[in-house]
Amino acid sequence: MINNRRDFLKTASLAAAGLSLPFTGKSRLLDSYAEFKKAGAFGIQLWTVKEDLSADAKGTLKKLADYGYNQIESFEGKQGMFWGMKNTEFKKYMDDLGMKIVSSHANNTVDFERKAAEAAEIGMKYLICPYKGPQKSIDDFKRFNDEFNKAGAICKKNGIRFAYHNHDYSFKVLDGEVPQKVMMDGTDASLVDFEMDIYWVIAAKEDPTAWFKKYPNRFRLCHVKDQTKSANGGIESCHLGKGTIDFASILKVAKKYGMQYHIVEQEAFTGTTPLLSAEADAAYMKKFSI
């Protein structure tokens, strides 16, 4: 499922280009829970349940609300980021469910003025570039800086924010430089934020907390997605709390350095279904009362 998502995002990008813890005393875990409580609500990236949404958008969103999600992050599928509804109709349905759409992954190179205006009209906070893919040279990543600044300016004009969502490739040295650092140093902090996919940072053998500390208040959203070994010896996502990522520690640091939105995502569903996984992940997040 991970490769499918990356293939989907790569195809969409190409198409767009053509168009234009142990217990000691008072547990550290309990301290982390207390920190989580200050962090606010938690959401889900709708890619996790994309097949269910395509079959029954409203019914699926109702189930997510019942599981305890009170925020969502959408993405641009065949039905658009509002799943066949007008933006205002979608917001009304979210209001009825006691949920908010806080962000969406979107192609920032096609009709972005309209997307930003529609997002702003219903109170969304972010539009996010989800994927650029590995590049041939570091200069390719440097060119993205201008693109992101322009998208950020469009968002700012509409009263919302723009961000870029990482995968592992942006942490791999290219031409002697780290693409993620090139993008973070080369974009205007008043225009461009970043959404850290914690799973992919760890997959690249990087420490998420070190990046939070190095770039305070630049990572405003994160994907909370756990990691385990796959059957073929690689890695894949799994139910939160069943993998190897220490979210209690990581998110405590994230909050300190400006994290605002915690978005659950899962892409592998061995022995289960996307909706059952979404329910299990919500149960894990509710332990932290965020």
C-alpha cells in the first residue's frame, strides 16, 4: 500500500508537470500523556480509508467521527478534496459530525488560486504539497523553493498556510547536500511550513526530534504513522502502538517546538481493513486525550 500511494503521487505529479518507555517513579509515559493533552485534537489523513470514501463518502466520514476523530486531512482524488461535495456543503457535513477539515494534500501547480480560495472559505488551515519524488540533482530541489514560496504567497493572500509533506527521499544526501535542509533553508518561513511524516523520517534513519529542534516552528503538522517490518524484510505501516516508533517521546518534543496538528495515517492493512485500522488507531490516540 505504501508503494501504491507513492506511485499514485508520482503519477499525479508527472501529470501536473505535463499540464503546465519503562516506568521510573512517576512514569515518563504519564508525563508524555500530560503533554499530549495540551496538544489539542487529532485527525486522520483520508488516504487511509480512500476505498471506503470512494464507495460512500458521507457514511465513511460518519464512522471516523464515531471512532473519535475530530479533524481530517483530505487529499485530491477523482472526487476532489471535498469528495464530490461543494466546499461549503462539505463543511456543513463536517459541522454536523463535530469534525473539522484542517488541511488537504493538493497539487499546488494546477488551479491553485481556486483551491486556496475554497479552502479559506470554509476555515481550512493548510494546503499541502504531498510529494515531489526523488530528483536527479540538488538543483531540482532548489527550484522547488521558488514554487513553494509562490504557493505560500497564494495561501497567505487567502488567509491560510502552505506546507510540504516529506517522504524519505528528501533526507538522502544528493550532490553533497540534504534536500530537506535545502528546502527548509531556501523557503520563506513566513510563507512555507512543513508537515513531518515521522514514519518516513525514521525510515531515512533520521531523528525527528533533532529536526524539530533545528527548525523550530517550521513543522506545524505531522503524520502519526507507526512502523514495523514487512513480510519481505522491508518496512510498512501498522496499527499505532504495535510498531517501533516512540510517539510519546517524539510528540512531546514536537509540541515544544511548534507542532499544532497530529494526523493519523496508515497504509498497510495485513489481516484487517482500513476502517478497522482507523478505529484501532483512534483508540490509541484517545489514550493521550488529544
